[in-house]
Amino acid sequence: AMDAVRVLVTGAAGQIGYALVPMIARGMMLGPDQPVMLHMLDIPAAAEALNGVKMELIDAAFPLLKGVVATTDVVEACTGVNIAVMVGGFPRKEGMERKDVMSKNVSIYKAQASALELHAAPGCKVLVVANPANTNALILKEFAPSIPEKNITCLTRLDHNRALGQISEKLNAHVSSVKNVIIWGNHSSTQYPDVNHATVTTRNGEKPVRELVANDEWLNKQFITTVQQRGAAIIKARKLSSALSAASSGCDHIRDWVLGTPKGAWVSMGVYSDGSYGIPAGIVYSFPVTCKNGEWSIVQGLKIDEFSRVKMDATANELVEEKSLAYSCLN
Ligand code: NAI
């Protein structure tokens, strides 16, 4: 029998956590044959709720679930984990300054970086979901210097999937026929959803999205703003964050990273920039990537037009600013 993979979910008593842990236990993250051991971390104020989630996981009798660790102790939570999904964080509350929220999250991610570095299994893969996701991932990377930078990523797959969904709705084509959209940059409203390389599989073969939609006005304006502002639209409608789709996209992110992307397709992941496409090195930026043998690599050689260049640089600039804000919180 296969050994269980230990998967950490921080913030597991929260909205996304509640949607995510049953998906992991059902095999949606690591496949239908892979047993899992869930490690769930939350803060003491949420300990009782966290224990309730553990009770439900037991009650659901998931065949793949080999055990549950539910704890408020970060060392216990991180010990031996192979995958770490970082959903816990300090939310922005009304009237709070950006710097105050950043400061809270910088201290959380600094502490959790050290715990992962000391106690996670070798080769642990990290996905940061909590906002500001790119900068939390950067802080985690900086304070876990022995974890290879290629093992630390952030979630922009939800934005990627939202872009696929918008094209699918527009063309009345099934979402699985749409591929190769790109989310560039920050998981924030400055992100750039790019359809210039996206295609749809039709009865007459693969066609560019631009040709099929044949509406540059919609693609260059409404499509982009709808994807950028989708998170806010869901909060407005549900009065809660987009927990279901964030959880599902988090599973997609890890599954494709571990098991590989399909032939001919790429996905978007927030990764540590190596300077590809003229994006400054040293920030966590969302790029198109393919994955093989458990490693991602940035898709190279895509043609970037002037419209895209401006938007890719604007979201990079925001990340450079966020980085300096984060560093100013460290002092
Ligand atoms: P939530 O507030 O329901 O849950 C967050 C949980 O984190 C709470 O249970 C809280 O107690 C816990 N927590 C706080 N500090 C912690 C710490 N130091 N260690 C462990 N746990 C801690 O929030 P929700 O809706 O589940 O969202 C979680 C995060 O994900 C937020 O930051 C949100 O902005 C972000 N998000 C990111 C998305 C993405 O695509 N990257 C999409 C949607 C949400």
C-alpha cells in the first residue's frame, strides 16, 4: 500500500479550510489512489471550531483519510508534512490600514516559515493562499532559506480558472475545451488576465480565443475587469469569500504541480521570479508554467505585445511596492 502523504492546511477552521479539507480527503488534490494524513492548524480562538471540523472528517468516513492532526501548535502542525497549504492569515478589517494588515501577516508568515523549515519533510511543497498571497509567499521564502525557492508558490489558479470560466460562458463552449489563458502578476486587482495565447478546441480543431470571440473591446476591457474583480463580486453576493472555488483551485494547483500539467497546456502559478519576461527577479509573480516530475517551469518565448507589457509591468510594480512595505514591517 502507498504511504500516506501528510498535507498541512493552516487556517483550517475558516471558510476555505472547511471547503478544502474534504476535497483533500476525497483525493481531489493528490489523486484517487493516494492516502492522505491531514494536519490542520488554527489559532487558539478557533480551537473549538477546528475540533468540530475534525469530528466531521471522522464522521465522513473517507476511505483515503488515514488520520487527522488538529492543533494550535505550529510545530506539531508542520512536523513531517509533504504539502503545506497556507490559508491562515489576518484578514483586512474595515478601517484598517494596508500596512497594519501587512504587518500582522508578515509576522505570521515569518514564524510559520521557520516552523516549516525546521520540521516539514524534505522536499515539502508550499502553496500560500492567504492574502496578500504573493508577498506572504515571498516572506515565507525569505525566512525558510533552506527550503528551495522552487518549492514555495502562491495561488493564482483561481484567477486562471475564473478566466477560463468567463471565456467558456462567452462562447457557450465547455470550460474543458478552453486552455492557455495566463494570469500575470499579483493576486490582486492589478493582475493581468491575458487571452492572447488562449485557444478553444472546436469541431474544426484548436482556434484562438481572440478569433472566436471576435470582440476585442470585450476582451480588452470587460473580460479583464470581470476576472480582476471577481473575488469582490463573490464577497458582495455571498457576504463571504469565494471559499468553494478557492479550495477547488488550490487542489488543481497542487495536483498539476505534483502529477504534471496535461500535454499542450499550461497553468498559472505564483512563483519566485527569475527575471523571465523582464519581470524583476526577487518577487513572487504569477507566470504561465508547465509541470513535470514534480517541478514547474515558466513557459518561455511567448510574444508580448505593447498592451500586455504595460499591464505586466504595472502588476510587477505593485509587487515591488508590497515587498518594500513588507520589509518596512520587519524593522
Ligand atoms: P477565514 O477568516 O474564514 O479563515 C481564516 C482562518 O485563518 C481563520 O480560521 C483564522 O482563525 C485562521 N488564522 C488566523 N491567523 C492564523 C495563524 N497565525 N495560524 C493559523 N491560522 C490562522 O478566511 P477564508 O475565507 O478562509 O480566507 C482565507 C485567506 O485566503 C484570506 O486571506 C483570503 O483573503 C485568502 N483568499 C485567497 C484567495 C486566492 O485566490 N489566493 C481566494 C480567496 C481567499
